[in-house]
Amino acid sequence: MRRSLGGAVVAALVIAATTVAVASGPHSATAAPADPYTWKNVRIDGGGFVPGIVFNPGEKDLVYARTDIGGAYRWSQSAQSWTPLLDWVGQDDWGHNGVLSIAPDPVDTSRVYAAVGMYTNSWDPNNGAILRSTDKGNTWSRAMLPFKVGGNMPGRGMGERLAVDPRNNRNVYFAAEGGNGLWRSTDHGATWGKVANFPNAGNYVADPADPNGYLNQNQGLTWVTFDPQSPAVYVGVADKENPVYRSLDSGATWERIPGQPTGYLAHKGAVQGKYLFITTSDTGGPYDGTAGQVARLDTTTGVWTDISPTPVADRYYGYSGLTVDARKPGTLMVATQISWWPDTIFFRSTDYGATWTRIWDWSSYPSRTKRYTMDISANPWLDFNSTAQAPEESPKLGWMNESLAIDPFDSNRLLYGTGATVYGTTQLTNWDTNTTFTIRPMAKGLEETAVLDLASPPSGAPLVSALGDIGGFHHADLDTVPASFHDTPSLGSNTGLDFAELSPSFFVRVGNNAAAPHIGISTDGGKSWYQGQEPSGVTGGGTVAVGADANAVVWSPAGAGVHHSTTRGSSWAASTGIPAGAKVESDRVNPKTFYGYAAGRFYTSTDGGATFTASAAAMPAEGRVNLHAVPGVAGEVWLAGRTGLLRSTNAGQTFTAVGGGVSEGVNVAFGKAAPGATRPAVFLVGTVDGTDGVFRSDDNGASWVRINDDKRQYGNAGDALAGDPRIWGRVYLGTNGRGILYADRTGGPVSPSPSVSASVSVSPSVSTSPSTSVSPSTSVSPSTSVSPSTSTGCTATYRITGQWSGGFQGELTVKNNGAAATTGWKAGWTYTGGQTVTQGWGGTATQSGAAVTVVNAGYNGTLAPGASTTFGFLGGTTGSTNPVPSPITCSTT
């Protein structure tokens, strides 16, 4: 993970918000041409903590979910799946995939807001932001905050911290962490100001002495909720002596509510009728909580009542999840925070908390009677490969249940999040008639795993994965949820895996188990495993490399130095000449050759990993560095890092920089060669011609095509990357929180000359794919025609950037010459040689006869004075000439 010293926090009461339109993601620079791809998740379903699920009370079936590191989602009722909403977040602002809160607008239901940012310490270099959307999250604008937001910090399950005023939906509140107080927008989230007279910024800190800077943050304010029938606003505060405040005049003045319970933190607050309900716990969670209570405020009398379902003497948990039934006055539910053993407990009341029933009860220990059954057939791995001993069960009902939500339009539907998935039922009211109801996972489309390594062997399953928390899978079918994750042994978070290139049924994987084992061996392509031996002192998985013929393994674990084995992991000897903690990789042809990287040095072994020798080649000394050897070519290894992409053809003795416009690399991988090519396809996560993205080269890195687009950037991605050796163009991309993506080509072959460049915010305006017989000529010089300046305020420059028999690539640069910012632009020209525009990006092109008109895309219509943007396109020709059209018209609005 990238670390950076954060900038100084700007002290301001009102933010002059910098609003960035991100209909297709942030504006991009000119970069390599695009090759159209389809991107899909390798199905796992879930795999991480879902701290928030929010129904919009103003529109049926409009539901949002937030995750701590994997973005936000919207439910599709027709597809019974979740749609990701923040895939446009890129490498530069990766922390904005952490979602601390989400708030739908109950009045104008097309509006939705999200508070984003991942860490409030140095781990995330960027400040947080409030995102706002007017189309249910399809596109977003962004208002930056002068402080950080912690979507993956302690206390992230409390909330919701964002809320829209149902009496005046222009007003949106944000309860901030870190002592930053209460913030409010009065213009639908465009600008924000601190509520100066809010009296308490919170004081609860989980561990003030934490040396890592993770547990020592003031958890601040915890939630905002409204009484829709009055001007009352309620705010939770992480202060055990002053947990709840209110305003009775729409936020003009504030007070601590008299008589409130103290000693705990208020995790949730909800209003139903004349009552405010709160759930409290002794910690901010989400992993802990040993005491707490449920309380009710009668807002007409000011009387507080302890309505906790469990007597104090019997409690070993606090309370977190809270939901009220909008259709059944008096009905509410709460969840424990946290009852690890034997399982979570949900409580339900139909009389405003006067009495409660439990979702399960003790019969005769260790037996339990249950009001529910669990059906995990859609996601069978949720049993965690176990058959639990009573009173525990597999699968568990849940844990970390901060999100608990009854559908405001359907009393039978309940959704709740756990540390691994979203569960739900559509039979909830069976509870009240003592009839069993069924709970099922409802996580299709919500992919939240952290991917640590990927392998795509030339035979067997197309993919084997190493994942945080749930270990990883043998993916025999990319579109089917696997039945179970890696087991026997279970290694906790799996940190690395590799296979023998020339004997691909042999796999090794390693992981961060709390104690041994830390290594597993497979002889059937990663489907089944047995436990390997390990050197003394190993505390974590590290990285592992398998020799090409499976007769040597090199392991660089945590807690011990680099070791090698010639017995398939049954015995180990220390390697020399390479430091502990090095990343290791094997040559894919020579079984005796291994490579390593550590602290700016490259290392090579030619004796099966027994000894390594440092290379004198210059290497990147910091940042993300990943290396992979080339299948089928002995001694060739590539390394991606902050300084670019490096290639060695002599087993690491010397390296040369790979060109094609590459300036920075995150990872590199190799896949099946293009038709007619002899070299493997190269995949790069990095920066080409100034644009971050995922790229493919079919000519050994001489030129690149971008295969993702600004809608599909996936934030913190690329530390796990694999090309498919069996399908040309297919790549597997690992993310930190959005699971595994796989991508396949949809367009014809594209082989641009190295000099070709164009805008890459892909938004094809014409359904026609480019010609599949592209054969670019490198002898053509770009041609240029500049339209004259006019009173309409802009100029447009037309350039041919490359051409081939039957086709060409071009770009149109539009510049605002006026004194005021534009809100849109339009350009046009008339062809004289029979040309046609077949595909475009960065705008929408229409052609009628020879006349072409281009209008801006959603994200690049606003141009400041002097600013410019580019529309890129592919075209077809019918003759031997391709004359540049003139004049080029340009106008702005």
C-alpha cells in the first residue's frame, strides 16, 4: 500500500468545494489508443465487511450498500444483484473507495451522497470527500473536504454519518470523525461548512498509545437522524458521557439531551413515531464490544427508558445494528455488538421495546431452537469449510452486524451485513407467527475480496487465487461461485502462490496464519492441498516461487530469511546472498534460475535458489515493485516500478527501459500471443503517455493499447495480475477490495504504430467496430488543420495521428479562447474524400453524409478560459487519400 505524508489540514469553516464531474471518472490526459474490452468479476460474492445497508424510504427497491475498502453499490431488484458505483475511482485517489457513509435523498430519490476516504492516518495521502449524484450513483460530482475520512478505520460501522433532511432536502449533514465536528451543506452537497455552534466533537479513542496510528483517532460524531414529522435533528457523539445531542429548530441551536443514558457509545439512532431509539456499546467496534444497552426517548415527555433485551447480568456484548419497521408502528430490531460465540443474536420487538423475542434461544445446552433456517446454496463457501460443534453452527448467522435494515415498503424483507457477505430474508414477519423463515446470501455482484496473488496456468483451471481473509479459490468456472476456498491446510490470508511452468499441476501457496502451517502444496493444479514443512521462525507467508520443472521451490516468508527446497517443500535450507523479505520469482524455462528484488536491488540464482548474486542494474528503490519472468523465454524477466518498466534478457545482469510511453509501472504479466505473433502478449498496470490504466502490448512493449477506461479504474488495483496463456487478450486483475476482475477483448485487433496517441476516456459514439485488418503505416506524418478563431469562443485543431490501408486514427483538440468557462462545446467539419468516423471517445460524434458533428462528453464540457480537451476517433477511408477537412467549426455554450 502506498504511503505518503499527508498535507496540512486546511482550517476553514466553509469549504469552497472543488467539484469534479466524474461521469466517466476524472478527466484523463492523452494516452495510448484504446482496445474495447468487457470487464467482469470472477464470481465469489462478498468476501468482506459490509458496514452499511440503506433503503431509500422514498422509492421502493432502491437500496444502497457501502463497504470499507471496496466502494458502494446499488441493488438491482430485477437482476437480484448489486451494481458497483465507484469503479471510476483511480490510482491517484484510491482511498475514495473507502465509504464511511451513504445517504439517499428521500424526497428527490435520484439523489444520493457518499462520504469517502479510507484512512485518517498517513496510510492514505488524500483528504476525504463528499460525493453527490443526481442519477442514483451512475455518475458523481465530488466536493473535497479539508480533512481525512476513515472508511476503513475503527468505528466505521457506526452511522449513518451522512443524512438528508426530509423536510428540506437541500440540507445534508455529515457527522465527521477526528474531532472535525458537524458539517452541513445547504445546496445539495455542492459546498460544505462546519456547524460552528455544534457543542461536542467527540473524545473516544480506542487506543491512544497505538504506535501504528490506526487505533488512536478520535472517532468523533457517529450518526445523524431526523424526525420527519418535526424540525428535530439528532446526532450521535463518540463521548460516553454525552452520547446524543439534538436540535429542535432545524439545526439553528443544539443541546445535549437531558437524562440520556451514559457510559456507552451510541452506534445507531432511529426515530419511529414519538420515539428516538438508540443502540449503544462500550467500544466503537466493529470487532469488539462487551457491554451496552438499548434505550428509548419519548420525545413528547423527555423521558428515557432502558429497553435492553438482555439483563445486565447476562450481557457479554453491546448492541449495534438497529432498524425500525416503517409499516408497523412499534416494530424494531437490534443486533448484538459483538457475540462471536456461539453466534450473533437478533432481537425483535413489536411493542416499542417493552418486550423482545430472540432469533434463537437455548433449549437444553448445547442445543438451540431457531426461528430461521440458513440456505447458502448460492454461496456455499460461507460455511468456511467447517462443520462446527454445537452450540456453534456452520454457517454462522453473522458477526460484525452493524448494518441491519427492514425494507420500508415491505415488512417481510430484511437485509443485513456481516464480515463476509450480505444476508437477507423475504419472510421476516414469519417471526411474529412462530413460523420458520429462510435466510439466504444476497451478495451477487458485491465483490469485496482483497486480492494478493493470481496464477493462470497453461492447463487445468483458468485461475487460482490468493486472497486476504478467506484464503483464495480454485476457479474452475469464472462465472460460478466456488464451493469452497483453499483448505487442508487453511493458511488465513494467503499472500502468494506459484506453479511450475513446465509441470503446471504442481502449486505452492503461502499465507499469514497466526501459527503454523504457513504453506500448502498441490499436485492437481490447486484443487486440493496438503501441508508442507517450513523453516524455523516463519511468522507469515511472504512470497513463493516454483521452479519451472517443479523440482525446486524458493520461499521468502515473514519472520525468516529466504529459503529453498529441492524436496517439494518437505525440507528447507537457507539461501544466501539475498536479504530477508525479498520478493521472489522463478524463470519460466530454466528450472535452476530464480529472481529476487529487495530495497532497490535485483538478485539472481542459477543453482535452484541456494545462492543469489546481486545485479549492478539500477532499480526503483521505493514504491510498488513487481516482477514476472516471460513464459517460453529463458532468462527474460520484466520488472514494473515507480521508474517505469524494465526488461532483462540475460537473467537480470542488465536491464533496459521498455518504451512505448511507459513512465511508471505497478505490475506486469504475460498472456497468450496475438494471432501471428511469436511473443507473448504483455499486460501492464501502470502509466502510459501520462495516463494511469491497464494496457496490453502485442509487440514486446514497443506500443501499447489501453484496455480499461475511465469508468473502470478500480482504485487500488494491480498488485495481483495475470495474463491468460490460453486466450489471447484475457487478463486477470486483482484489486484491494473489489475482488478479481477478468477482461476480454470485444473489438478487432488493434496494432497502432508506436507514435499513435489519443484521448482514452472511451465512450464509443458509433457501434461500428474498427476494421479487423488494421496494419498501420509508420511513414505517415500527422496532418493538422486549425479552424480560425471566431466570436463563438473556441478553436478546434484536427490531426491525423496514424493511418493504414482502409483506416486512420485522429484527434480533435478543442480550446476555450473565451474569458468565461464553458458548459459545453460543439465542433464540426465536412469530409471531401469519402471518410467516415467509426468510433470515438471523449465526445459524441454523428455523421450525416460527409458532415460530422461532435459534442462534448459529460465530463469534459466544462472548460476554464484557456483550457483544452481532446476528442479521439477511428475513421475509415474508401480511396487512396485522406485529405484533412477544412474549415473546422467550433462553438461553445
